Amino acid sequence: MTDALEFTQQLIRRQSVTPDDDGCQELIAERLKKIGFECETLKFGDVTNLWARRGQSAPIFCFAGHTDVVPSGPEDQWDSNPFVPDIRDGILYGRGAADMKASLAAMVEATEEFINSHPQHPGSIAFLITSDEEGRAREGTKKVIETLDARGEKIDWCMIGEPSCNEQLGDTIRIGRRGSLSGMLTVHGQRGHIAYPQLADNPIQRFAPVLADLYGRILDSGNEYFPPTSFQVVKIESDSGAPNVTPDSLYTRFNFRFSTVWDHKQLQEFVEKLLDKHGLNYSLKWHLSGAPFLTPDDRLSQATLQAVTEITGLTPELSTGGGTSDGRFIAPSGAHVVEFGPVNKSIHKVNELIRVDDIERIKNVYLKTLQIMLADDSSS
């Protein structure tokens, strides 16, 4: 049994359902302290964060991730206890196996091996670990970055261990993410008898052409790294309380996943002009979950590409797909961010899993990336 596999199992046994860390970060800090890291626990509300750093000089290479997991769901639908790691036919099952406790274990072991070979490495190595990625994501990485910025600590390169691969380990590296902008819209009208629509102002009727307009538009064609911007409605509510009365208000929540073709203010202005064009009386609130970011074709992305190719034998796609990640909080500080981790097909599902041999290969990718970025001899 490899050390990374054993440590993954230790972490899975901790029932760290968001925002509870359940001692995972203590286990990580214990390992890091033994190899010269200064470890700092940053608590914000009920969220636990770990900032660990070895070295005082720039550049800072940071491993980032989260110890919190989503709830297991109905345990009777699992083939084994979700918080008791179980290996069957070369596959490890357990909540957090792929998202992302195996990555955390691989990061720790890769760092231990690297420091054993390069105790006088240039720059600094850091870990930014939160228990608030799967939840509200307001008192985790976001707050830690604000704290670091306030005291002048700047991450230069960041490797996030999110499950990035689609079909097999090594097929995808994420070099950015789309932005996420949500709108909470209330359309105001006037209720009235259903038989006399001319004497009322039905907000459903008012909103229908706006909805058709938004779904019918091609917002952009994307660009080299980003797919076209998408628009989706996730909630519509309107009810007068009686079958023969038209309502006086409609509430809807919608979301844009957008590329670097737009910024969020441009999207907001576009929607508000459209609502005005259709003559709606409305109230609108916006929530920006994160702006789009893209890591340029630089040393970090090339080092990760080289490491993944050498270890897995695949040439990965450089992608910006998927949802949001905590990279949206790290990239605006000036850091270059890439994401590489397990296959994502089982995450958040019953019987979450990772292939046992993939854990060792992920560790080797992280180790090789460290060697390229911080060692004088990348072939060692």
C-alpha cells in the first residue's frame, strides 16, 4: 500500500461534510510540520482553513484544495459505508475519494518526496486548504486570499487538485474557468380577473417574450479556450392563490456561465436594457460567484502539461469547462492557476470512487511539476 493511498483512506474516514473539516487539516498539518512548514489555522465563522508555507522568498508555489465533501446521500444506496474506505478490484470507494481527498494526499506525499530530494529548493511551497468549497464558499479560500493580500503574501503559481479529468487520468488539465453570474428578478404586475386580461397586468405574459429572447440569442461564439456563454433559468415562481385570478408578481432566478468575451457588468447592462426594451416593471439583484479567468501559456501550464504527458502517456486537453472552483478567488490576486486531479465521473454521486493506481500517478504528476518549477534539475 502506498503512503498516498493510506493517507487518502485516513482522510475519507473523517466525516468532513461541508463546512466541517472534522480534523482533516490537522492530519495534513502534522505531516507538513515534519518537513519544515509553518502551519496557520485561519477560522472564519464555522469554516476551518489551513495556510502552510515552507520558505520565505518568492516565488510561491501553492497547492490548493478542500477537505469538505458533499453529504453522502442515502447510505443504503451505497455498496459500502461512504465514510469507511473500501477497496474492491483495484478501486477505492468513499465520499471524497475523487473530490478531493486523494488529491490532498498526493500533494502531501509529492511535497515530502520533493523536499527530501531538494531541501534547499528556491522560493516557497505553500498549501491553502479550506473546508468551505462545497458550501457557501464565502469564508474559505476567498477569506484566506484577502488575509494574505492584506499582509503582502502573493501566490505566484497555484495547482488545484480538483477532479479535472473526464474519461481517464491525464485527458484534461483545466487552465481557467468560466464566470458565473446569477440574477434574481421580480417582475411586478397587477392582479385581475382571468376573463378580463385587459384590466390587469400579468407578469407572466410580460416575462414570456423576454425569456424567449434570451434563450433564442447566441450571446457569443466563445474563443480559443472558452465555449460560448450559456444562459439558464433555474427557478420561476408566480401564483395568485386562485385559478381565476392572474398574479401580480413573478420571481425568477437565472444564471450566465460566461467567457472572457464579457465582463459581468456588460452582461448586467445587456439584461437590464432588454428588460427595459420589453417595458417590464421589475426589481433585479445580481450575484457574481466568480469572474472568468485564464492562465496564459506560461511556465506553470507548460510544466503541468509536461508532467501529465510524461506520467500518464496522454496529451491532455487544455480546458476551461466545468463549473466554478476556488480558482476564481486565487486568480484575481495575480496567481497563475491550473487544476489537475482525478476522473470526475463519480463525484457527488453514490459510490464515489477513484482507481487505486491513479492516486500514485497523481502524486507523480505533482512531484514532477514541483521538480520542473522549483528544482534546478527537473530530471531528478
